[in-house]
Amino acid sequence: MLGCRYHSRIRIVCASLLFIRLVAMQTPAHAVNPAPQSGSIGLEGTISTAPPSRAATIALPANGAVFTATPITDSGLCASGLLIKVFDNGVFVGSIICSNGSYSLQISLFNGQNNLVTQDYDALNQEGPVSNTVTVTLNDTQFLQFGTPLSMSSDYAENGAPPGTEIDWPLQLNGGTAPFAISVDWGDGSPQELLSAASDGTITIKHTYRTAGVYTVVVKAVDKNGETAFLQLVGQATGAIQNNNKPAAGGNIVVEKGNSTIWSSIATVPLIGVSFWIGRKYENQELHKQYLNLNK
């Protein structure tokens, strides 16, 4: 920087660089576009909240009801937005998201006595109180001759992935007589998926949602003798498909969080122009002084 004292043009360059440096020092780091992209560094946290405090209730079926076929309707009151799980004799048999203060879904029953309860869960998977118990009976004499009745369950009452990402959903198929035909309605308007299984046990259904949302998934299994099992679940497609390294809406450049290189370069362009104008003005003043000195 010593050379700045001996030549007017060098002084102009130095003044320009000093001006840019001063402005850059005043530019806040958070001026960077905060949209997280691939390779960005971010922090995530979960704020703890109290679990649901009010139990869902079962209004239908009525306590003591007797049925000869399934599925049946299970409905009642609940807190909107919570995940409702239905259990039959301690086995998960269906789920739905509570909407407008109530829920209604189709469930299968076990042959004989069925003790039904529901339980609600919040977004942190914290469980609320267990509902009232409703005891009903299924007398399905048509398939008693074939042995163990067909039933279906899952360890996942809900499952999901971002749009465009495949969901793998394991189900448990029990009883019945092989082989089995399985149909899956994913609730998004796509054609029903048809599968087959040579034996009972764990089967995995797969699907890719294209649009974010919450969907009702209905799975139906039929065995060799026509016996059926029914399972309703909640599918979720969360978030949005990320188009990394492409301009965002309006043509703005999307940069990685914490990376100010692009924005610094963009901000420097007008600063260079301003500093150049200041430098030219300073140069003209110096030239005018030299002209007056030469003509004294």
C-alpha cells in the first residue's frame, strides 16, 4: 500500500479497493439466500410438547354387537390432526388421521370375540390415553372349515417419504390358505397395485407418491378359498422435490447456506462501478491541480 502515496492512478486503485473492502465489511453474513441445498450445513431441532391428553372414543360399533362378515365400520370422536390407531385384541388393525373432530374407517375382525380400542398419536409419535373398550363378536361360519382365519397387520400405522421417493411398507399376512392375491389402493388416484404371495408371512408393498399430501391406503388380501383380510393405513408424501443447482422462481440464484461467494461477486459489480466513478473524479481533481501548478 506504500505505492499509493506516489502516483495519482495508483491512489485511485487503492481508494477503490479500500471502498470495496469497507462496504464488504458492513455486509451481514445472513444476506445469503437461506434456502438449504445439497451440501449445505443446517441445524434441526424438535421442540418437546405434552402428549395428547384426551382419549379418542369409539361410537360405532356398539358394545355387544354381533357380525357375520367383515370389514366393519369403526368410528368415533377425536382431536383433529392426530393419528388414530385401532387395535383388536391387542393387534393393530387400521389407522386414519382425525379430521373435523371425528374419524371413520373400515377394519377386519377376528373370528369370535374382538376387544376394540383406539389410541391417538401426535406428530412426535407421543401416545394419548386409550379409548373405551368395545367388545363385539364375529360369527363367520363360512370359513371355519378351512382352519386359521386370514388376518393382516403392520408395524407401521403410517409411512411416508418425500414426493418422488419410493416407500417400502412391510405387512404381516397371517393364516388363510395360500396362495394369496393382494390389492393396494394408494389413495392418490393411481391404478390399484396387484400382487401375489405364495405363502403367508411378511410381504412388502412399494409406492412412489408424486404430490405432497396425506393419503388413505387400503390393502385387501384374498386367499385361495376366497377369505379376505382388510387393512386401512395412512400414507404421507412430505416436502417437495428439490431441483438442486437450478435457478429458483424469478431467476434468483440459489446458493448453499453459509456460502457467500456468489452473492459477494454479485454485490461487488455495482461497487466497482461506484468506486470507479469516485476514482475518476479524484483523478480529474489531481490533473486540474497539476495543470494549475504548471501554469503558475
